[in-house]
Amino acid sequence: MRFIHEEVDLGYQDLDANTGKHGRTYTAPDGSRFPSITTVLSILSEEGIAKWRARVGEEEANKISTKAAGRGTLVHSIIEGYLKNESIEDYLPHIRQSLENLRPILDNRIGKIYGLEVPLYSNHLGLAGRCDCIAEFDGVPSIIDFKTSRKPKKKEWITNYFAQMAGYAVMFEERTHRPITNTVVIMDVDDNEPLVFKEHRDNHIQLLIDTKKEYDTRKLFH
């Protein structure tokens, strides 16, 4: 399988990123600084994470979080390499297995690819971030996010993912004048079939806007 790429000109190559104690920020080409969309949306999962950490204990929570983050990074990396038509031989077997799990979805449902790890920002939203994949999915231009999970998730549990992708859709349209309204989560789940969730951008953009307002309010008191 060889994927077709049609890179879209954003008017810049990359955005400078800086990670500090209050999260990550990006600097746009004109010098404007924007908070990372993932930093802003982390507000939505604060309560759930705090309860989970209290339940399992700090040491175990740190161990699980570190392992999950490391695996997630490697799975993103191998998917990106595969979609770039590169060799993926150097990855460990369990990471290659994640790709094998997802390969039927990638091969059969992803068409022309417009960008991978795409750096985006929006003056309108006051946010920036890096989108996993912008490509045709089932023939429709889409914002695509790759996730790993220890257990199957329900669609209503991942509204923060869709808010994030809605933000990327707005950023992409602002930068390129090409509207994209389809958002897709492709999730590799331990010991289960992968999951695919699709949503319309406009169903979740208000959640992002409201969460950004909460973030800005908190910043006043930092």
C-alpha cells in the first residue's frame, strides 16, 4: 500500500513550541503566542484524572501514565511513518502490532493525505496545536486523530477529542480557506478490535470555545 500525498501550503513550515509549568504555548510567524489546544482542553479531564489517581494511588498512577504516554508516542510515530510510506522495521513488536491492528482501517479508508503532524494556529480561537493527520477518510476530507486506549471507550466519553479536532478544523480553514467539517478518531484498544468514531466539527466547537474562556479566566489568577 502506498499513500498519495498532496501537501497544502500553510504559508509557514512550523511553529515554535515552548513547554512551561502552565503547559505548552506556540509562537506564530508574526510573533503572536497561543496556548496549546491540548493544554486548554486538559481542563475537561482534571476531575476524572484526580479521582482516578486517588483511587489507584500516586505511584501506580504515575507508572501507568508514563507507560501510556510512551506507548502513545511510539504508536503515533509508527503510524506517521507508515502513512509516509517509510519502513517501520525498527519498532518493537508490540508497537508494530498496534499498526497491524489499525492497518485495515488505514489501507481501506484513508485516501489522499494533505498533511501529517500539521502545525496550526487560529487568531479567531486564540489557540494552536499540531494535528495528527489531515486526509480523505471514506472519501471525505477529514481531521484525523490517532489514539491508544487500555479499554474500549464510548463516543460520549471522548467529547474532548472531538473538541480538539473541531479546533484543528477551524485552524486549517483559517490558514488555507479550505473548510473541513468531518472529524475522525481512530483508536487502537488493548486486546480488542480498533474503534472508529466520526463527528461533525460544529457539534463540538462550542465546547472548545467555552473551555478556552475558562482557561482565560484561570490565567487571570495565575
